[in-house]
Amino acid sequence: MSGERSMENTAEEERETRARSEYFWHTYYGFPSEMLGWALLVVTLLFSAFVISVAMGML
């Protein structure tokens, strides 16, 4: 009986750990990681446009 119970506990702990890691990867400080990725892309593109415009002497 105790062997069965320990296997159940191990499986349950593994499930909880997996759920926590999935939660961690899908959220970052409460933001969905996909939204954070899009925001990072927009900031990168805006910064690149700024650097290119400065290099061309527009600003």
C-alpha cells in the first residue's frame, strides 16, 4: 500500500511542478509572454528606425 501511495504522491507532485513551470513560461510578471514578445518587437523596431534616421541625418 505504501508503495502505491508514494507513487501517487510522486505523480501528483510532478503534475504540480509541470503546472507551475507552464505558468512561469506563459506569464512574466503577470503579463502573457506572447504580449511581452510583441511589445519587445515593437520597441526593437522603433529603436532601429530611430538609429537609422539618426545615421541618415534626418533627426
